[in-house]
Amino acid sequence: MKGLILNNTYFDNAATRYQSARLKEELEKLGVETDVKKNDFFGAAIKEGKLENAAAGYDFCVYLDKDKYVSYALEKCGMRLFNRHDAIRACDDKAITFLRLADNGVPMPKTFPGLLCYTPDSRVSRDTYEFLARELGFPMIAKRCYGSLGKFVYKIDGMKELEAAGEELKCVPHLFQQFIPESAGIDVRVICVGGRAEVAMKREANGDFRSNIELGGRGTPYKIDGELRALTEKTARLLNLDYCGIDVLFGKDGYLLCEVNSNAFFGGIESVTNVDVAGIYARHIVKSVKIGV
């Protein structure tokens, strides 16, 4: 068996390198020859009207990128991706994540996908701002639909900030969301593999309303109780994810889904909990390829 770990061409940091190295290490322990490459070889090439598989020769690909064109091309050519193309797309767009999960008994904050503007000179109406203020109150959260590591997430404390955020975000996919005060600066990251919640850590911010480790947050082990397991495992199954990190908020009446990350970094949670996430994921990959699922 031969595997490919594929990273984004332009993004490189210590967490990405750790993710790739650990997965390669664990896959090779299982006898899988594994290459780590950047996604810079135009896997979506179309020649003479036919789609060319630029990654031929591999039995599977651990797709640590979010380039939807290459993932679609590789999958269309018959390659098994971890995660699958559709699952990555559903998680990459935060609004689509919530829309996919709606009506399935997944508790989540009140959310309004942003109204997209295609002419930069147009202004967001006063009625829009008043509607959001009435429905969500202050503070509220605004997010770009595309973004990782806590980037492009804003806490809006009043109408002037809402108007400023509305103008900044109007021409990019975005959403507005209820702020959960019980979970300000605190959440739980749960890693699910093969639809099973394997490990969790509580993340606490260092003076920020966002708890991301990359922004200075601190992680500690967290026990997965029945409610948390049910929420995260249902979410992973509904989105058809082989692997994911699910961020969960503490609401006044229980847990609330915050975000789902199809390529969640596991270096932090491995160091905090000593759970071999890479090994668990590698075994799931090999088993899935062998039985053809």
C-alpha cells in the first residue's frame, strides 16, 4: 500500500509539518510507504478534454489542504481521500456547516448567514443592522465563512461596531451568530476519527474571547461525557468525516456546536493528553482502504 499526504502549496508552519510527519511516521509503522508533498503539481489538469490524474500510483491521499478543485479532481479520478471532497467543502464554509447540520438535532447558537453583496459601493441597509441587533443582541459574533486558527472572527459590542463589520464583510461569505457568554474564552476541542470521539481538551484563552491555542490559549485534558460524545459523534457522521476536530461551547443549558474543522491540527491535543491521535487516524485510514470504504 502506498499513501500520499498532500499539503497546501503556500501555507507552511510548525503545526502543518508536525501533522504530516506524525501521520507519515504512523502510516509507515503499519507498512504503508508514504510521501509528503505540496499541492503544487496541478492535480486538476484537463488535457484533450480528459481529466488527468497527476497523483496516479497512490492508493489513498490524506488531503491536508482545502483546495476544492484538486480534491474534486483526485476523487473523480478514483482516489480515496481522507477526508472526502464533499466533507472538506462542508467544513471549509462555516455557513454551509451549520446549514448541513440544521434540522438534525444538533444544538448550535442562533446563526444568520450573511447577505452577500456583489457591488462594493452598495451600502448595507439600516434595516439589516437593526434586524441583527434585535435578533442576536450585543455582543454578537461575526465571522468570515472561510478562515482557520481563530482568524476573521469578531466580537461585536454595539451598533457602530456592527456597521463597521457589516461594511468590511459584505463582499465576502460571512455569518452573524449569537454570543454565548457562558463560554467566553473557553471551549472544548474534540477529535473524532471514523465517527468516534477519541480525545478532548478544554481550551482557555489568555485574555481573548477566542480560545485557540494558536492565539495563546491553554489546553488541559477534558473527559468526554455522554452528552459531548453524542453531539460530536452525530456531527462527524452527518458530515461524513473520517477525521475532524469539533469545537464545542458551554451553553447555559448544555453544549453547543461552535465549528467543525476537517483538518484540525492534533499536535496540541497530543501533547496535552498523550493520546496517540496520529496512530488512531493512521489505523483508521489503513483499515478503510483495505476494506474499500
